[in-house]
Amino acid sequence: MLRWHRDLLRRRHARASRPERPGRPRTLRSIRALVLWLVQENPSWGYRRIHGELATLGIKVAASTVWNILHDVGTDPARASPSVPEDPADTRGGSRAPQLTRGRTSSR
């Protein structure tokens, strides 16, 4: 009889102490809204830049969390930085770069 009662209490306690939602807690809505606002205001920023800005503001969130938020919304998490031109011809001002030639050159 005592064993039955002890097992009953053990099962009851185990069920009561189980969390409502198992697993990792969700990201706060305010952080999610801030990430989406930063993307809207700065469309050329990637997830790493946004993560850096959040860190500057003192918000501790992983870069992978920012990536997941952007991925869930359907935006490209890894955008190209605007400081790096996509076409190398843009850095040359429209002219072609000088071609290197083989052979010896005189230094006169």
C-alpha cells in the first residue's frame, strides 16, 4: 500500500513539474519586431550587420536567431553589402583595367 501511494505521488509531481511548452522559449515579439524594422529601414543589411546593431543596442540575441527571423519572413538573410560593388567594372569608372603583359620591361 505504501509503495502504491509513493508511486502515485511521484507520478503526480512529475506531471506537475513538466513545462507547458517543452523546448527552447520563443524569441520575444519586441526583438522580432525590431529585427524586421531594421531590415525595412536598411534593406541592404544582412543578418550579421543587424546582429551587430542589436549588440550595440545591448540586446543579446544570436546571429542565427536573426537569420531564422529573416528566413521565416521570406527575406534573404545574407544580403550584399552596398559598399562592395557587384560588378568590378563599377570600380574602374567605365574604363578597362590595364592589361598585364608578359616579358621584361625596361626601367629607364
